[in-house]
Amino acid sequence: MSHTSTVDTTEIERIAAGIRRRVLEHTLTNNGGYMSQACSAAELLGCLYGGMVDLAPLPAPLIPPAFPGTPGPNGINRRSGADFHGPTSPSADRLVSSPAHYALVIYAALIETGRLDENALDDFNRDGGTVEMIGAEHSPGFETTTGSLAQAISQAGGIALARRLKNETGRTWVFMSDGEFQEGQTWEALNAASFYKLSKLRVIVDVNGGQCDGPMDTVMGIEPLAERIAAFGWNVHSVDGHSIEAILEAGADENDKPTMILCYTDPVRGLPILEERRPVLHYLRFTGEEEQARYQAALEEMSR
Amino acid sequence: MSYDIVARPHQQNFIDWAADKPEVLVLSADLTNSCEVGKWRDTYPERFFSMGMAEQNMLGYAAGLAREGFEPWLHTFAVFLYRRPLDQLQMSVAYPSLKVRLIAFLPGIMTPGGVTHQAIEDIAIMRAIPNMTVLEVGDATEAQSVLDVAHAIDGPVYVRMLRGEVSRIFPESEPFQLNTARILSTGEDLTLITSGIMTEEALRAVPMMQERGLSITHLHISTLKPFDDPRVISAIARARHGVITMENHITVGGLGSAVAELMAEHAVGVPLRRIGVRDTYAHGASQKYLMAELGLDARSLVETAESLVGRSLGINDDELTQVRTVNVHSSAKAEGL
């Protein structure tokens, strides 16, 4: 069964460009944002939301609801963020995003693919809303609460195992960041998915080499990642994370092992001015009006 | 006082109970026989998942399975359910209020396995976790009937469980009832509130104390959260000389603290004495030895009661009912832990 028949690479290019533009626009408006994550993950998220993952379409973009209250015994909806992924079905894919600080980028991807209202970023980090800065399971596009990193892959493993018990054919995807491979839980989860041969579990990683403190190879190195993950019994692809064709090709690979797609990315891709900020790229806040004006010019260039 | 001893109360009972509940799964972290689910695994191999010594991941798998409509029952020692994987327990399971059952063996100081295996502060931590229901069984009847109680709760449940050779103190016809204290005796001098294995320990001394003229209201508590059963505050309000709590747990955050909170909120002005582990870790030794060393035994109860009523009860050690000692090498346990 092919899961990629409807994918249009030109459309994914448009989505990727839209993600960078929207996140930059938002960062300029708010004097702050997770910009390098948009630059590194734009093509990757473009592929995920542009058809590589079989999510049911929505008839119209959804307006983000007000915060519904925390889940609890009163029956509050536990996964309203997943509403933006369309209704679930045994054959549809599921997409669990792990790095919750990519929320702004994920919201932009949802807007570009007609799943989230185009004015939703006006609600970003607004009190009483769901378009939170660090997404939780009530936030658009989030199925779990994973701001404490590396917890999604285990939960997705449980979801994939449950779906196999129910004879469902859909795949369970996890979007991860490379920093999460510093957490021990990730390796526990890799081991378990391999042990239980969760062939429908697919993890795609934005390997942008950066984390809060700076370049990962100065904070705590994780390479050689592909060899390490393969040694845990996974089917591993290492690809250029800005090559839509390469991501789609890896994403279409069927294997009896769980599949890992390591997307090696450039955190300043599409926004060369960000190069000046190396090595600390985790969060962009402008140093003053002069810098902001130059980013404004970059946005105008991007929008042309 | 002597009771029937039930060997492995959970083992066959859980198998029979789960027969018509296909959604019930067991996740285990390399302590399968030690938690009396080895036979369960052999009976329902398609519903049993060995997760290895990887508890953080196990909590995540439980969350994923629960999100998809299954009801995972995690079986391991208490310490490995909340100490190592506390963040996973909170963010993956408790926040989304998933129907995950944490069956926590070796509560308190019940094991010679030492400090690494002794869950002395679990109730304090579990009570502080939103959405969590906290239960503790005190005998074989409760170990068996807690299954229905936990199953019915729409959210995560932590159960301090007993295994091996377990006394049957309460009749099988009187099963575990959520948030309902068992009233074991009534009286006006003292109110005694006990939980878990401390109830059996207290019952060694209570009849003697009553013979010496003390009238005692004795409640057995098996639900630590929620903790708003009106029987508790009405028993407290009746106490002339004071209230004594007894728990197999540190005195911070457990039963004694819950009672103190209740007394303060209801402005009940009588002394409260909390018997429990006093701001210390324990070490590897028998349950009987540790209970005496840490002041958790019947002798401590008598002394505490004497201090509250202001007179000696004249109870000698040999008058206290013979302590029931569980053999460390009992055939009802998988190993000496």
C-alpha cells in the first residue's frame, strides 16, 4: 500500500517557503521567535503536512479554541490539539510532534496547509488561549504534552503497539529534534520499538545540530547518530533535510523494522542574515532597531 | 488475634478478574514473578508486554496504549513507578488523566532490599499529583477487591499492593470501597487511624488497650486520595484525648499529614500523634526489625496512647499478640526481597 500517491513537491516547496515567511513575520511583530527551527525544519514539516503523512483533510481551517481546562475527571477533551490533524481512522496515519518548542513552526505549517486559521498566530502566547509558546495537547497540531523532551517517542510506541493490537493499518509518525537523543528515555524507546518490531512507527528528526546552549557538539555530542540508531535495530535513513525528494523517498520506504529518517539541516537555511547569530541560534530576539530593520528587509525579500 | 493467611492473593485472582476484560493489559519491568503476574503472562501472553528495566519508557508506552483505549496495569516495585520515572508519570500519564493502573509492590519498609527498594515517600508524592487516585490495601480481601475499584476510575490510579503471604483481616463479603473508611471499633477516648499493614500491627495492641479501659475508635483507611470521607472527620471530632495515625510511610505527606490537614480545616482542637517513618531513610532488614527500630510497631502505639491519656496502661510486651512474621524465604515469594 502506497502512502505517498498524493504528494506534490511543488506544493511542499510552497509550504516550506510559507513556514519561513510566517515565522519571520511573527518574530518581527513580537521581537522574538524560534526562527532557526523554521529555517531548519521547513521542508521536513512541509513534507509531513504536505501529504507524506496520511492525515484526513479538514473541510476548512479550524479556529483555535480558548483553553478548555486541563484534562481530568470532568471529561475535558484530552487531545483537542489533534483535531487539527483531522478525524482518526484505522488506515489514517498519526503524527505526534515531540519538540514542543517548535510550536510556532508547527502552527505555521498548519496554517500553510489549511488546517489552522490564518490569523491564529495573533493568539500565540496569549493568556487564556491554546496557541501556546510551548505546545501541549490542547495546542493545534499536538497530540501529547511533550514540553519535557523525549517523552513523545515512548507514547508513540505505545500508540503504534495499540494500533497493531487493533489490526489498524495506519502508520504512527513522530517528529523529533536531535537534542532529544541526549535523553536516556529516547534510547529506551528505540530499544522497545525494535524489540516489538513496530514496523509502522516512523520517526523523522530535524538534525539541525543546535540546542539551547549552542551547538550540540559543544554541549553533548550525539554522533554518529545513524550508526547508533541502526545498532538498536532500526531502519535508518540519513538525508539532506532540505531536499524534498530525499525526504519523500526515505518516507516511502517500507521495512519490517521501525524506520528513522535523520534530516540533516541548516538552521539558517533561507535566511542568510541569521548566520551572524551563530553559534547561539535557539531563539531570536533582536538587538535593536537596526537589526530588526535588516530582518524586515529580509522578510520583504522573502515575500517577493 | 489470628487471621487466615492467603498465599499470593493477587496471582489467580487477577487472572480470573481479567478474563472478560480484553482491554486490560499488563506491562512489566523485569519483576514479573515478583509481582505475581508470571502466571498471568502465561495465561494471556498476547496481553502481556515485557518492557525490560526501562521504566521511563514503560510509562510512555502505558500512556500511548491508554490513549488508544487499552487499560495498562503496570506491575513493578513501588519505587520504580515514581522515583525514577516521575516526570514521565506526571507529564505522559497524570496530566492527560489516562486510565493507567500503577500496581506498586513493596510499599514502605516491607523489604530487606534496603533503601533502593523501600517506597517510604510515595504517598506524599502521589497525593501531590493532580488527577491521581491513591489507594492502599491492608489485607488479602482488599488486595483482591481493589481491582474493581481501580478499574472503575476514569484516570490514573496508584495502588500500594501486598503480595506473598497476606492476612485476610476483612471478610471477603466486605470488599474495598473507594473513599470509605472501615470502622473497626468505636469509642470516645482515642481515635486511631491506620492504613496498609499498620492496621494489622495496630490490631495486636488495640484489644489490650481496650481491656485496660480505653475506648477507641479505630478506622482503617484504604483511600489516601481523595481524602474526604465524612466518617474520618466525625471519628476525629469524637476523640477525647487525641488522634493517632499509623502509616508504613514517612510522616510527611502521607496519612498523618492528610489527617492533620483535615483537623486544621475543621478546627478540631485535640492532639495528633503521627506514627510513621521520621524523616529518615531505612536500610536492608526484616520488616519486624525495621518496624521496631523505626517505632512503627504495636509497642509504639501503646506508648503513644499512654502519652496522650497521661497514664500507663501496664501492657507488657508478651501481652501483645504474637507478631506474625513472614518468612523472608517464603515459597509465596519469587525471591528473598
